[in-house]
Amino acid sequence: MRPSKWFEFWNKRRPDDVSPRIQLAELRDEEQKRLVALRSAIRAIPGTAKIGDGTWALGREVDLPIRLHAFRTIFVTWSEFVYGDVRSDARREALNALASELVKLDQGFPDFYNRNIISSDYAVAAWQTNAESARRAVALVEAIGRLQFDTLPFDSGHGYGDFLDTVSFSGPSGRDDRTRWRAAQRAAIGADCTILTQNEMTLQELALAPLWPDSSSAALETNLTMGLSTKNMRELGVNIEKWVRERKDGSLILNQPIDKARERVVRIANLPQSFWERRSPAETLHAFDYCLYGGLQNSHWGRVT
């Protein structure tokens, strides 16, 4: 399907009123489910910027490691769908590294208030809302491995928390923004599932397609997540964020046509586990960011140290 037809096609297939969980479960094979989960995670990834919100030491400890391995998981999985030729254990290693950091965070969440208490209960509540929203965004990354959209423990038994509340909103427009954000993601997931059910695109074509089913949803995402994306760009790396923003529109990869970007993307996805986990997260993010634009013939490209 030509790129010019994607929006036209999706605008006719937006089952907003159907549960994303049900639609995902009804897909016929695991790779279809994985791709839908992947695209959901890329839409939500700006929200991970607030995963360490608060004054607690634990938040600072797990903030960069969680975001590093969340972006790593997304990049490796996306590379598998677009190019293949990715070593079989690369995704598993990324998910395992992410899971080990999330265990620390999840153990501390029930005691969030006591770990962050200051003079203002309002501030603590705002931090917790931000951190929980970010945790939901990371849960969509976890869905790449689990192939389902899980409910997190702090949302169990509550009717007000939705698994798509991956960004927190406040102020006079907060409730409306939250409703629109949920609806946009549901529509996008529904469109992806419908496309796969009706065999309208291959897995590779859908992996390369724009993330949002219409221009209004894409514009809404820009408006609601720009600050978070800027935070990720500043703290994780300019080129990492550029690659994520490219996925919103599809087509180019690292500012190149698909075929020309193949070598760089596949080489990054195939970097050894030691590249991702031997150094500090800050140093690894710097190295990851360099790999996205640095000369492939440079002796420092992809080095572990």
C-alpha cells in the first residue's frame, strides 16, 4: 500500500468503542500481537520521561536505566520487523534488563508517599501521578514480550486508572486532555488490529507506517507530549529522540531511505549485551546516541568501553 493511502485507509477503520485488550487478544499470531504492542509502546514512550519523578533516591536510581532499556527494547523489536537479521536473543536481553530495573521501582511504589514526603501533599500527589503514568507507558513496552496489555498493581480495583493513561494532565483542560489521549490511542490500536485482521498490510509495512490513524491524532500527540519528548531528548540523546519522532510519520529512517539505513540499524540492534549493560546508563545512552549518527567506520562506533 502506498504511503499516500495510509491515512485514507485508516480513517475508514477506527473502532473507537472496542476494547484494545480484546482486539489484541483476537489477533491470530504472536508476531501480529507483538507489532501492535510495539506500536502502542512507541506512541506512549514520551511518557516514560517522568518515571523517576519525586525526591526519592530510588527514583533517581532507576530513572535512566528504565528509560534506556525501554528505548532499547523498542529499537531492537522494531528493527526485527523492518529488516530482520537481528540476533535471536537481543530482544530477550533487552526485556530482561528492563524487568530487573522495574522490580526495584515496583517494590518502592506502595511506599511512594513516605519516601517523598515534604511539606506539600499536593506536590507528592503530583509526583506520584506522574510516576504512575510513566510506569503505564513502560508497561506498554513490557507488552512487547507479554503480548497483552496488563493492569498494574496500583490500578487494580480502581475504575479511574486506565492502562492508556501514560501521560498525566492537570489544569482546567486536564480531564478533557486525558479523555482525548485515551481515545486517540484506542483508535490507533484498533486501526492497527483491523489492518492486520484484514491482511491489508504486511508486518514490515505496518512497522514502517505512520503511528496515528489521522492527522488530528498526530497533532494531539504533538501538543500533549512535546514537553516530555523534549525532556527525553535532553536527558537521553538528541538522535534517540529524532528516531522516535521519525516513527510518528514513518518513511525515513535516520533521515535516510529504508534501504540505506539498513546497515546502521541492524548493527545497532545486534550490539552485544555488554554494550548496553556494562557501563553506567548515562554513558550507554551517550554511546547509543552516537551510534545513530556516527561514522560506521569509526573505531569508537559500537565499542563497549
